[in-house]
Amino acid sequence: MARVLGCACDSLDHCTCGAAYLARRGEDLPPRAGEILHVTNGESSGNTLRQTSLGGAVLPWQDVLTEGPVPALPPRELRAARARFLSTCGWGSAPAILDTLERRDRLFEQALRDGRHVVLWFEHDVYDQLQLLQLLAHVAELDVGPERLDLISVGSFPGKPGFQGLGELTAAELESLWPVRRVVTPELVSLGARGWAAVCAPQPSALESFLEEDTAPLPFLAAALQRLLEQLPDARDGLSRSERQLLEPLAVGASTPGQLFVESQRREEAPFDGDAWVWRRLAELGSGGRPLLTRENGAPIAAPPPRGDPRAFATTPLILTDDGRDVLAGEADRVQLLGIDRWVGGIHLRDDHVPRWDRVAGRVVVSGE
């Protein structure tokens, strides 16, 4: 889908719902005794890893933790919450998705308990960094000791100035990263577990406090978590950064969801959003009694994929409404016009609970400040 729209990223990792993909495929075979288990963000880089000479089994983590609820729950309850959310988005039945997530966690945990060599392959964007934190928190919960756990985490690649992720590398290029792997120490596990707890906390102050720590052992983490905080409604106009990056191009000539997706990705230092989640965001901005955008012919916006037709949705011309222009100008507030019921990690944004991000000051503000 991303290639159809002209997106520069060829990876399917961030352009499909991983849980839905896994729900459609057969059960992954568990790694054999002594075999390496490679854990990576999604199926694109996973498929390429299978083509290397490194051997072993591959486990794509495949959950879009930048979207939906990620509250501080025990693993079993969190999997159920994720499955319910992904199901409401149209990615399959909740039981099928839950089965997939349980199977995934079981394979990872069993590999650790069996003392197999496990290698984590993750890149620099917030999508990957949240998955990495969740994995490190899993290791901490199991209390098995990361005796044979390695990490390969990169934000660039020689000869690729526009590097966006592991999914765009060839098998030979992925294999060339093998020597830069490093051992995951108990200290790194502890840092990851604390970071995950901050992500899952119900108040953004937990993330801000965590970011005061030294996160240098995970060099891409601080920028990724700040990007997560930027998904909070803005103090001036109520838009998340992702929402603003969709409306701004609409105000200056881009019109179709496909064009808006490409333009919004160009505004990211480390692109992470998948097309389906952008469609969902556009549909939300075009909903309610005071929509910020509408179809060019004035008709209501159609249901986004996966429920609607992807190509038809991606090519439907959209325009800003008067309310949308007012919000972009800072003369109206997105939350007041549309209401809000959305999650940023463990923060449940509701009409009566709307912590905001001040993009000028670079900090969270709460009502009354």
C-alpha cells in the first residue's frame, strides 16, 4: 500500500497492522534447541533476516504500541486490551489477535528460559523503541538473567542518507550489522523496564521524570519518548503533532489521503506511522458535528481501511473546513470541537482529562498552568 501511494519506505513493518498480519498466518515454529531467535519489529525485516546466513528462527514483534491503550496491566491483561483495541479497528477478531499475541510472547519467553541466544533487532523510531522497551520489561519480569541476549539497534546505515529502517536493507546489509551487536546487561534490562513503566503510566509526568534519567545506553530512546509525548493535544490548538502534520499540507495544496500520508512522513525526523493508522486519524478529524476536514464534494468521509476500500480512500480529495482552518490558525481548539477519547501509552485522554504538550516550551502542561 505504501508503495502504491509513492511513500519512499518500502517496508511493510509500519504500513500494516502486525497483529492482523500474524492472525492471518499459521503458527510460527518454535526455535530448535540451540538455535538463535531473532526478534525484530515486523515481517519485512523478519523476511530479510530469514535470507541471511545467520541462521535461527525469526519472531516479528508486530504490535503498533504508538496506537491504542498501553496501560500498566499484567501481561495477560495487557494482551487482552491490545487485542480488543486492534479488533475494534477492524484488524480481525479479538480472540484471534489475542491468540497471536499469546503465541508471540510464549515463543520469546520459552527461548529465554531455555537459555537460547536471543538477538533483538530494532531501529530508532518510536514504533521500534516502544517494542524494545516492552521486550526488556518482559526480560525483567521473567527474572531469568539475560545470559545470551544481544541487541542490534541502529538509526543510520552507511551509504543510505535517507535511512528509515531495517526493512529497507538487503540480507547482506542486515548481516553486516552482526558485528555491532552488544550484550544486553542487567543494567540495560533495568533501564528498559523503568522506561516501559513510564510509558504505561496514567500521567505524562512519569515519562517526563524518566527522561531526566541518563538514557544514553539506549541512544534513540529519549527522542522517541519525546515524540510520543508530542502525540498529546497541543496547548495552543489541541492537535497532536501527527494531526497537525496532516492538516498543514491540506492547507497548502495536498488533497488526497495518499498525498497527506507522504507529506506527513516527510515532516518526521524518524518516520514511524503506517498508512492505515493515518487513514484512521483522518477519518477521526473528519467526524462529528464540527469536522476539521471533509470530502471535496461535501459528502461525509467514507470508512477508512481496513473496513473501507484502501485505494478509494487513499485517492479521495479532501478539503479543510472553516473549523479546520481556525484550529490551524490557533483560533479554535480541536479537543473542544471534536472531543477526545484516545490513548498515548498509558495516558487515557478524555474530555475531562487532557494533559497537553507545549511545543514551544517542550514540556507537558496541565489545566490551570
